[in-house]
Amino acid sequence: SGYSKNELIGMNGLEFILPEYREMVIKKNLSGTETPYQAVGLTKNGDKRIIRIQGKNIPYKGKIVRATEFRDITKDIEAEKKLKETKDYLENLINYANAPIIVWDDDLIISKFNNAFERLTGRKSIDVIGKKIDLLFPKEKIDKSMELIKDTYLGERWESVEIDIENIDGDIKTVLWNSANIYDSHDKLIATIAQGNDITERKIIENEILKAKEEAEIANKAKSQFL
């Protein structure tokens, strides 16, 4: 508070509270609540501090008095605010990235599904978040795809791994994946984040070129038999 012990004794406790919060503090005291609550306090030099107040009525020298703890939580609140700002920034970064991005937890449950992934699959994030990731794969390829996903739990990082995605309309998309694991402070896997790149059209062109080459080779072999 900035006050010495001698200065504090005899002071009105409301002097530590910003004027607009004093009525609330009075009501809390009169109600006898023991539930913690927040207010804005004032130090001796006028600095504002966010404080957590918790009071309790106790007997003292034949009377009931109010014993109150003021805890300065300014740094905690600021840290929470910065954490929220960072989280919001990352949320926006993921949601509005051009590349499809998905996050699933260690139970293979989808926790993030950005706008680009919605466009790729035709599915809304609200319809897939909280569900197992295998709903995105063609039925005949679920087992193989899930094996690849489980490999990431062993520390394997995807770099240009092809895994097909089934659009909500039934169309199959060939997607090139890159992934990274996210660990907590105890090195426990908590999530995997993956970025996809739709290469369906490229694969179609590659297959057409390959088919054309094979047909040309067959034609050349047939032609050579008559020479």
C-alpha cells in the first residue's frame, strides 16, 4: 500500500479503495460474505492496483469484527490479459490462414479446424470439433490414415505425407500434410497441429502424364515389332 504500520492503524479501510468501488465493498462487508471478489485499490502515492478482497467476521475482544485480506493481483491479471491476447492472436492466425490447419488432442479428438479446412472439406468447424479425426477420411482408408496419425505420437513429424480427405459430398481430396507435436512443460504430448495442402488437381495431372507415357511406351513397343 505504501503506508507504514503506524499510518495504517486508525485509517478507514475504504481509503485503500477507488471511490467507484467503495459502495460495493461496503455491501460485501455488511452481507458478511466470505467469497473473494475484485476491486481496484489505491496506494499511498495514488497508483491503482487490482486487488482480491476476502473478508471474514471474527470475534475479537468481545465484539464481532471484520478481518479482511487485500491481495495485489495486478500482475496476475496483466499476465492473464496478455495470455488471452496471445491466444486470440493465434486463434485468428489459424482461422484466417490460407492453408487448411487442424489440431487434434492425444485422444485423436479435433480441437481446432480453420476456415480453409472448412472450404476444403465442406464441413463446418462446429460439426467436427469434439469429434474423432477419422470422420475426415474415406472409409476404406481409415485404418491406414489412423496408423500414420498414431506414428506422430512416437515423435514422428510429418513432412509432405499424403493422406486423403473425404469431402462432405463424397469427393476425395488428396492432401499433403505437415505436422508438429505440442507438449506441456512435463514433455507430455497434448496435441498435434497439422497443415494441409490440397494437391488433388496436381495428382490428376501427374496421373494423366504417367498414363500418357505408359500409352506412348506401349505404342512404341508395338511399333517396333513391325520394324
